[in-house]
Amino acid sequence: MIKSLKIEHFRNLKQVEINDLGRINILLGKNNSGKTVIQEALFLLAPPTDPLAALRILNSQRGYDIDADSPDFWDSFFYNWNNTRNIVLRIKVAEGAILFTKELKIKAIQQQTDLEIGEISELNRQTVGVLLTFTRYEGDMSSDKLPRRSSEQSKTFNSKRLDVAEEFKNSYQSNPQYEDHCGKWSADLLNYNVPVAFLAAKVITTTSQEAQRFSRLDIGGRYDEILTAMQIIEPRLKRLTVAATQRGSVIYGDLGTDHLIPISLMGEGTTRILSIVLAILNSKGGIVMIDEAESGLHYSVLVALWKMIAETARRLDVQIFAATHSYECIQAIHEAIEALGYTDDLKAYRFDRIGETTRVVDYTAEMLATGFEMGLEMR
């Protein structure tokens, strides 16, 4: 489980650190305060096998879907678009009896655009990619000072420099094995490659993708887990099934009527809940991030939903990071956790922007309860 996160010069966060993370972590704050950035940093620190594609996914989820051959694509990850300061992302992790720190550094790779000019300046240089350096440190996590590195304790990965933007463009189009460009990025090298699900607020998951996730669980004998979780929210639901259509597979639900109904036609809330259920059930031992956790959901289902999330997360050892603007959602999460007796699992963090500084205010379940009683604004 991730115990702390530190970010430097990433997106709109110059520097921020959050500690004592719990199993259920609620991210609070005004618009553009950094809640989504926290989730993006975690997404990169527990990466898929293709780290460069992961960067593209993050921009695409924000609606900034531009070609990787544009310098703006790469510069958009750096604080204030200033690529002269490296990005540093660091987590401290407790994985069973193993304690370690995992750090990712992102450095801009630049090239000169005018060969007649003798030095690279702001006017004639452009960013054509990033250098990714990944390091694992083992040792005492109680100190912020990184443990001493050794050949046995630390493994560092450096991506091969790509000198021209065209190589990135061709790589994405040809969908290669990225070992050809940036070495191996896998569990045996990094020794921490957990399942990660990121439910972004603006991204609508396709029916075919959801059907694949459903089928993976169904084949593994876990159909009852899906149905039971969904019945908490929709008691009329008798069964779920996947049907093939000309455009792909679709999940249908039986509500006791004469015809099965596609889940996508049962309303935005039902679709959102199914996405959350499938994400958590497919992420055993991993991380699930939910941006705008209240999106599309009626307040009346929130307590039941979060009871299901908390119970399933504890049973499958999943760590949750959920961002929300909704006071009702925060109250529902607290009520659900308190009813289950899981108050030690819950932490909340509010991010306040003060100039270039980001202040983090953290709340335990007990502090949230006090805040509700006093009518304090905690969003």
C-alpha cells in the first residue's frame, strides 16, 4: 500500500507532499487545485508496460489529445510549462513486509531547431521527448532521506534518448514493443507493478471495454461478485449477460421486464457504478482512482455505493483515491465507513493553492465528523 506521495514540478503542482495515506483517500479542493494531478502522478508511478503511452493517455483524458511530435505535448507535463526543472514523483510503499521508496524523474529532451545558431536558446529549441529515470530504494521509510543505494538495493531504468519527434510519432502508429526504444519497463525490473484503474471524469468507457472487463471476471468465476455489488444500487437487477453485436460486445441487464436492457441505457449513474465495480474487482492488490466521484450519481445511492467500495477494497486489498467537490459525497463516504467500523481506513486531503504554494490539510475520520458537526467547509 502507498503510504506517502511527493510531487515536484508536475502539471500545476510546484511541490506537494501527502503522508499517512489510508486505504480510502478522499481528495478535496477547489477547481485546478491539483486533485487530478495527484491521481495522474500515481498512475505514472504504478505504470503499465508502456510508460510513453501512459503519458499520452493522461493528456487524452484531459481532452488535450495532440500529436506527440508537438513540443507542447511534452511541455504540458512540466510545472508552468517550464521544462528546465525536472519532474520528480516519489512514493513510499509498504508491500507486505517489504518497505521501499519508488521514484520517477522526467527530464525534457531538447534539440536545436536552427543549426546555424551556436547554442540552444528559448527561441530555437524545442522539446522532442522525455528521459524517464526510474529508481527503487529499499530501507527505512521513517526518514524522508532516501536510503543509500547499492547494486542489490536499487534498480535504475533510463530510457533510450529519442532524438527526433518523428520516432515518437512512428512508434505510436506502429504500436511496437517499447523495449526497442526505452528498455524494459516491467515487474521484474521495477519490482512494483500493480493493477491500476483510473476512472477519469471526462472519459466515457466504451461498452466493448466494459464487456471485456466483465467477461474477464465472469470467466474467472467471479460473476456473483459483480451482480451482488450492482444489486446494492439496483435491487431490481436479476442477472447480467454479455451479448455480441455487429459493433462489439454489450452488457445487458435483466430488470424483470420482457426484454433485457443494455446497461448503457439504464442511465449515467448505473453506467458509472458498473465502471467502479468492474475497476475495483479487476484491481486486486492494486490502486483505483476515481475522479469526480459523485459524477452522475444521485445522493440516495452514495452511502450504499461507498459501503460496497469500502468492503470490496478491504477484501481485495485495493487502495482507493477519489476526488470530489460534493459535500454530500464526503458525508456519505464518512457515514458508510463509520457504519462498517472502518474508520482507520479513511483519510481526506484538501489542497489549497496560495500563490505558487500548495498547502495540504489532512483529515482523519474523526476530524471529518467534527467538521460536519461544526458546519466547517472542508471541500
